[in-house]
Amino acid sequence: MDFNDIERLMNDFKQSEMRELEITTEGFHIHLSKNETPFPFKEQTVDQPAVSVATNDTASDQVPADDKTAAESIKSPMVGSVFLQPKPGADPYVTVGSKVHKGDVVCIIEAMKMMTEIKSDRDGVITEILVENEDLVEFDQPLFKVAGM
């Protein structure tokens, strides 16, 4: 699904009588709701399940689903436009070298005119910012690299 498809889906949903819509496919997840109670996002976990890879049809090795750098990333819990600062002209929430603690706001993602604060899921130091201000981001896309303190 590209951005235009998502935008069309959101507009169709807005015009419909449906109250909630959730779509999950490989590598994509979207949850739309007209309810006044905000959708409780599932906290992203760092541990990923192992994947079995067959070798010689008789044995299998355990291979991690993501490499180490992905496990050290703060990822987007949704699709939308990312804002690295609270308002235009303001200082960014974090910069390379910023110390963050679990629960600190690192950016905002806007979807359907709703602003969602994205918080760090770990303590550490921002080592790399992987997106530009106002970029369109995908579900589970790495936004920041974080090294432990």
C-alpha cells in the first residue's frame, strides 16, 4: 500500500458509517477509529521471535528475525508524517547525542490530523536520526538508533 492508497482508505473510512477498521498484512498495520476513546497502542517490544531456516532438509538453525541494529532502534508504531520538533521553529525533541529515558517523547507522528507522541522504549543515547522532519513513515520503520547508557 502506498501513501495515496492509505489516504484514500482513510477518506473512505471517514465517509462510512463504520466506527473502527483494522488491517494487518505482512509488514503493514493500520487501525482507524472514530471512537472518542483513543486506541491503546501495543508497546513495541525489542525481542523478536526466532525464525527457523532449513539446511539439508534435516537440520535447522535459529536465525534472529532482525539484526542487532534493528533491535536498538525506536520504531514507528503507526503510519503517518513524523515531526521531530513540537512546533515549527522550535528545538527538536532529540538530537544525536541526546540522552533519553524510557517514556521520553522523541517525536510526534500525525495521521488523520491526530498527533501521537512517540516515546522512547528504553534508556540510552541517540546515535542516529533515521528520518527527516515531515517524512512519511511506515508501521515498524526505525526512526532513531539508540545505544545503551
